[in-house]
Amino acid sequence: MKIAKPVSEKKLTLIDVAVAAGVSAITVSRVINQPDKVSETLRVQVQKAIDTLGYIPNQYASSLASSKSKVIGVSIPTLSNTVFTDVLRGIYDVLNNTGYKVLLVDTHYSPLEEEKMIRTLLSQAPEAMIITGGDQTRTCQNLLQKSRVPVVQIMELLLEPLDMNIGFCHWQAGYDVATHLLEEGYSRIGFIGARMDPRVQQRMQGFKKALEEVDKFQKNFIATTPEPSSIAVGGELFKSLLASTNGVVDAIFCANDDLALGALFESQRMNIKVPDDLALCGFNDIEASRFVNPSLTSVQVGRYEMGIKAAEMVIKRLNGDTEGPKVVDTGYQIKKRESTRN
């Protein structure tokens, strides 16, 4: 006599979940793959059965059956920077209840690594892609265009986006920071930057242009490094800039807030008073900027909102909605605080 396997040894199926939840198998499938198509009551009812049984949906089988992967590929330069974790939070908050899953890769600020990672993402048949910036290799751009999936490039405005684009103009932001500091009465303004990825370079070039227009730019007032940005690096760049300028700078624009915090802490160790002796301005307006003493003037760029809008653009396209702008300027705002004069 053939003995049936105990229930605990059987592979759970979608039908098992349907029986446990008291609904049809089709309803279970919709809850898993199209949660926005069913009521909240049904979602809770089915999810309770899934959790109780320990059922794990076979997403690969579902994608074969529907010819859709329900995957959104997301490519960012680093997972260690709060700038990008805030963007990701916005993306996840939109996609969480749509049935789409995020497949995330970290490119380590390398265009060649990005090309490799984009190949990996595209091999998973994503339904759309959200990628950072516009400095992909030509091969990578060709791969994305030939994939024929919606693509949103985030974090900066591009002259020729591959498809959709959301961000702000880093060049203009750098220009406006320099102009703001000039209007505040500073005239010997320095710049410190790290990593020097394309967006940081754009900020530096905008900064440089604003100072050149009023004959205030001095080459030795810039200190940069290819090293990754950090508070420690900010302190080192601060000391380097002071040494190269004999300490005559009266304001410094830091390419991000980590560098600005490093400069602030180093200035305190050197008994340089901010803003009385020297003004500091950061970029990105991370949370710590508001709580250090003195609080840090910075550029707020709406990272979380950018993630939300990028995900919303993808979902609208996947739902067949082609109305609305393909390029969105999220703008920025200089948040003036105690590290520059009142």
C-alpha cells in the first residue's frame, strides 16, 4: 500500500492557500500578483493564510504564465550614502502595494560596473528600470534602449534622457550657491569635493562660473580628491584648502554635507569660529545638518520625493498612461542656517 506523505512534507501550493483562506485559487493569485485589484479585506484574509502555512509564491512560474516578471530594476551608485537610501525609501513606498518587486544593484560609481549590473538586471526581464544619472557607457545605453522597457533616469536633469527623467540641475545649484554666498558678503570662496562623480563635477563647474563672472574665482581655492566622501575626508580637505590659501578663505562650499560636517568639526578643533571667521555651506541637507552647532546651511534636494515620483512615473507607464511630462524638474532650495551669516 502506498502511504501518503505527511502534510508537513508536501510542497505547499496555491490551492492549499486558497482552501485555508476559504477563497478561490484565482483570488489568491490576484492577491499575490495584483494586490491593487482586490479589496483590503481579501488581501488580509489571504495573507493570513499565506503566513500561517508558510507559503512562498513561485514568482518565476507566475512570470512565465503571465509573460510579466513584476520586477522593477533599480540601479544606484552606493548603498552606504543616505542620499540614495532616502530615494530608495520613496521608490519602495510607492511599489510596496502594487505587486511589483524591486531588484536592486549597487554600481559603486563605476560606469563599467553599472554596465555589468544593467546586463544582470535585464537578464531578469524587468518590466521597467530606474537608474541613476546619465553617465552610462554607450553599450549600456544601447542595452537599455533595445530592451524596450520604460526607463527613468533620476538624480539629475539630462539634455537627452533615454526615456523619462526626474531630477534637478546640479550645475545651476552650484552656480546659485556661489551667487548666494557672494550676496551674503563673502568674496574669497573655496570649494571642497570628494569622489568627483559627474554630479559633483557639475556643481563645481556651476560654482566656478558664478565666481568667474565677478572675477572672484581662484584656482587654488579648490580642493578635491577621488576618494569616497566622508566626514574624515571633509576634515582633511578643509585643512588642505586652508594650507593652499594661507587661510584667507572666508567661505567654503562643500560638495555634500558629510564633507561640510568634517570641515565644521575640524574648524572647531582649530579654534576657527563658524560663521564669524569662516562660513560653511553643504549640499543634500541630511538630517544631521539641522542639529549640529552651529547648524549647517545646505541645499535641500527632495530625495524622498524624487524616489516617489520616479516610481509613480514607472507605474503610470506600465498601466498604459502616457499622459504627463516625461521630464520632471524637482528643483532645490538653499536652506540658510547658522553656518553662514544672518
